[in-house]
Amino acid sequence: MSNYHELLYVAFGYEYLIMAAHSAKTAKNHNQGIECTVITNIKFDNSKIKSESPFDNVIYFERSSDSNREVKTNVIKYASSNYCVYIDCDTEVLGSLEPIFKCLKVFDVAMKINLRPTPKIYEVAPGIPYNLFAVWNAGVIFFRNNDKARQLFQNWTKYYKEEGKTHDQPTLARAIFNTPDTKLLTLNNIWNTFPEDIKLLRKRIKDSRIWHYREPNKWPQVAPKILKMHALLSDSLIDPPIELLEEIATVEQRYRLLSYKIYQLCVKHPLMVKGFKIYIKILAKAGIIKKVKLKREIYLDGVDYDTVKK
């Protein structure tokens, strides 16, 4: 097992793949020598774009896009380094991750704690309800590739399956409760900054190390950068099936619309955004553009892509 730092993404579905590519590029800009691994169900030739690709390693799966959390809950299984971090695709890395990697010499896992109780109803353990127990966010997970961390991920996978593969964060809380030997470092908002956290950072996104923008339609500054990743990766796809080509066309149009300067100006004003959406509907009805939602898809149910395993 190597001591280099590894960043892992689970990118099932084309939109998540190009978001992950953008995130990986930002990570490399601020973290010299970090290796980026993407686990995906989109088959593309990374060697074709190796000089420009932000991915050092690609792991392919023949699985539907809605099975991404089954991989995420046991992502340590695919790690090849001693010191790793899993990051959601809808992120930008804005600074060095070195301080937390150094902490992994002492701790097994590091995650941000959610300040608000989760609205999901469940029991962490018998007699311990969800609203009385801390919840950690699963969007950024630093971990040392050791037995204790592996046990935590294995328990997370086990509880996620027991819950019917519906809730990953409540089952992560259960896994933490039932894996007490894990040395857990709780991180603050700097390491996983959501839009609602900006006030806590005095409205300075640049103070964040990992910016978790979540919804590109509400943070359209990211759209032109994701479009560049689309231009890079779309040419490297291997025998894409029809359903994937349709998905790509929808995704490309979404990010072109989000990249318009007029939308960038509208986004801060709800009424103007509403007017922009009406305008888009009119264009779609007239057949000028294809009907498309500005908000990204959570995942595409049951979409399978022909891929090969690593």
C-alpha cells in the first residue's frame, strides 16, 4: 500500500462524470502529486486524453446509475493508497488537503459534522433516536486505509442494505455508533462547505477548502468549467449506447443554458429565474431547443451502460 494521497469519486451517470472531472482538476491545481481515481459506469478511453485528463485511475462497472451509493458506502474497497479522501462529484477543491491527511496519521476517519439534526426518522440504536445523535456528512470522507476504517465502511454498507438502500447518511450514523474503535476526527465547515454554510465563513467562499456547491443551477459559475470537461470526455467515449447519447445531449444543453451570461445575472433574483425558465419553455415548445430541466438529475433510474471492469 502506497503513502501517496488519493482522491476518490463515485461518478455514475454522465453528468456526474464531468462534474467529477472538474472537481479532480481543481484538486490537482491545489494539491501537487495527489492521485485522482474515478469509479464510474461510463466507458471512456482515459489513455486517449491522458495528457489532459484529471483522472489517474479509472474503475468501470456494469451497473445502473442508481446503484452509486452501494459503491460509495464501501468506497475504501477501491482505494489503493494508505491516505485517501472520498469527495462528492458536485464540488470544487479550493485549497490544500494536506492538514487533514497529516491528521490521518493519528485518526482513522475524518468527516464534517452537520450542525442541524437530520429530518429523516430512524433509530441510531435501540432507544437512541435520530434527533438526539450527531450526524456526519458523507459528502467528504477522509480515511486511512486500515482495518478500523474498513470495518466502519463494511458496517455502513451492511446497514445501508438493511435499510433497503434508501438512506446512506442515517446508516452512516448507525455505523459510527456501532464501530466505536474507529478514531473519528470531526471536521468543521471549511472542509465541506455547503451554500448554507457561507454565513459561518463570513460569506467568503475562498476560505473553504472544499466547496460543495450541490446545485449547478444555483451556482452557474461552475457551468462553463463543466462544459470544458464535457468537450474533453465526450470525444473519448467508447461505443456509447443510444440512452447514453440522449443523456449527453440533455446534459450538454443544460450546461450551455446555465453558462449564458443572462442566466448568470438572473440567478440571484428568483423572479428573473422564473422568467428565464418560461423563456426556455417557449423556445422548447417552438422546437428551437430541446426540452430540458436546469436542475441536474439526482440519478437516472435503471440506466445501464456497457462497460468493462478494471
